[in-house]
Amino acid sequence: MEKRARTRRQNKNKTPKKLRTGRISITFSRIFLLFLFLILLVNVIVPDRLMSSAENRMLTSRPLVTTNSILTGSFMSQYERYLSDQFVGRSWFTNLAINVRRLGGNRIEGDVFLGRDNQLLEDIVIGDADELWANIEGIQSFVRRYPTVNHHMMIVPDAANIWSEKLPPLASVADQNRQINMVRGELENELVWLDVSNALSESTEKIYYQTDRYWTSLGAFIAFQDIAGSLGINGDSPMDFAAFPVTIDFRGGLATRSGFLPGAREEIFIYVPRGEGSEVIVNYIDQQRRTTTLFEQSMLETGNQHQIFFGGDTSIISIRTASSSERRLLIIKDSFANNFVQFLTPYFREIIMVDPRYYAGTIDEIMTHYRITDSLILYSGNGFFRDNNISDVMARED
């Protein structure tokens, strides 16, 4: 009797293996569902963010529900981007995925290469043939309409071109030299072509940032020294400027959007003309705002410190200087011009900066109003081959 009772108790305490496995699965499922519920709850409670300081960009806001957006399907795509941007912990999960891929040998995130010496390099852009030809024709039309103006053009090669030896093993990029030379072949008989590729290639200095796609102020200064004579600028340029570091805590856009080198920090230098006559009045036309400096110090407190140069990009800026020159320079540009202009202010009475990506008028309006004597088209390689706005801005005013 006692033996049978003991056997019954032992059998009662034994749980079938399938039953135990099922209970474990149910427990984990409950934990997972609770975790999902908590994440959804947090995402509902936490207010939407306007900007990602880690990525230096505005985040997608909640889209409006309209009949048209639902019928066209645009609402769902916008809402997916909204959820992706506003998801709590997004940066943490993104960095985790990047680090896991890097441990597996990955050396590219999106269009950013992690190269030798931990140099970040943006992939080379291939220009759309139709848009590129339209831009070339627009430039030709502009130059021919103003034959008495001194026209110049400079396309600055990107780091992946000049420092191609720093690309990771087996990585390849498009031939940017071929693209630039094609544009040069179409335009060098129309204007003065400023070629800075040799000066940059031969330099052993830090001419590009490690964590950003831009050239450094030193890189821009080396280019300025190389082409100053072609711009009609004479003098002992190295003695005309003093360089000052304004931050040692810069982390550029290539690092933030790729997730590579989270701890890397760099210096940003500004250059200031020596002696008297360095005063400027900077007029932000669309914003109806004036300052007496090229440098927006407040940007050093933001996630994009490189915008210390003019606060970033805007449609049109007028810079009045204390130069005794009567020359007035129009610069048609992308972001690469922002830290190049600091070397030009001693040599021109006025400098007008126009960014075709944001400017809604035409060049003819500017040429007439500001009595332009010189023009400079200044782009990075990737900037020029991306920009499909040049032809519209260069069009003849009707």
C-alpha cells in the first residue's frame, strides 16, 4: 500500500516534457508581449522629437490624414517614416546593429566607407546625364550673357577621390576625375577653370575632416593659395591670415549618419585676416538679418558645429567688406564654399553668395542689382553632380 501511494505521488510530481516546454514558451511569449506593450506605451507617452542631434537632421513629424494621402498611398509611407524616426531607442538599436556588422568585418554603412586610419569617406556620386547637361548649358548661357565679367569655376574633388588609397580593401568608387574632366572640357573655353586637384593631392596636411565630407579650413586655404593668382589676387597670402581653433569637439555628419567612430572628435579652425580692414557686414537677405561676422558662434552649441560658417546654407547672402577694391564677386555654390569665403573678403568690395538649392530667383536679377564684376562657381564634386537646380537659376530672366 505504501509503495503504491509513493508511486502515485512521484507520478503526480512528474510533468510531461511537452507540457514543460509549452509552459516555458507561454512564459516567454507573455514576457515578449509585455515588452512590446511597454515599448508601444513609451512611444505613445514620450513627445515627438523635432531633431536628431546624433544625425544632424530634422525628424519626420506625424503626417496629416487626408483623403488624397490615403487614396494615393502616401500616408502609409509617410507614417512608416514617422514611426521609424520617432521610435524610442532608435539610436541605440541602430548603433547596436552597426557594431554587430562591424565586428563581422563590415566597412560601409549606406554611402559612407570606414577607410584606413579610421578615415570616413563619402561614396562618389554619379551625376544624372540629362540634369548634368542642363546645368552645363545653363552655365554656358550665363557666361555668354555677361562677356565683360571675369568668370571662374572650381569643382573640388571629394576625399574618396583625393585619398582613394584610404578606401577599405576591395572597395571601389566611381571615377570622379573623369566626370570633372568632362565638365571641364565643355566649359574651360568659356571661363577660367580653377584646378586644385594637384595641390590637394600633393598635400600631406589634414585637408578633409576625418568624420565629415567637407574639406577643412586648412584644405580650403591650400586651395586658395593655389588659385589666388588666377582669381586676380596678389600678395603674400600666408602672412595675411591667422588661424584659430574654435572647437575641439566636432563630430561630423559622416560619423553621425553611419554610426562609425562614435568617440571621434576633431578641431574646427577659422581664419581671420591680419591687420586693419577686416571688418564685414553680412546681410542674410531672406531672413532680413545683419551681422558683423562670418562666424555664427552659437552653432558651436549645436549638433552641427561646422555651421559656424554663416550658420549653414541659405539662399542668398551679401557680404560688404572694408576692402579698397572695386570688384564685386558672385559665388554660385554649395556647402564647400562656406569656409572658403573667409579667404576672399580682403580682396573684394562685396561678395554675393547664392545657393541654387534654396534660391528662387534668377542670376540676372543679382547681376543687375549688385553690379557684379567677377563670378565664381564653387562646388564639391558630389555637390555639383547632385545639384539639379543650377540650370533653373542660370536661366535667362524673361
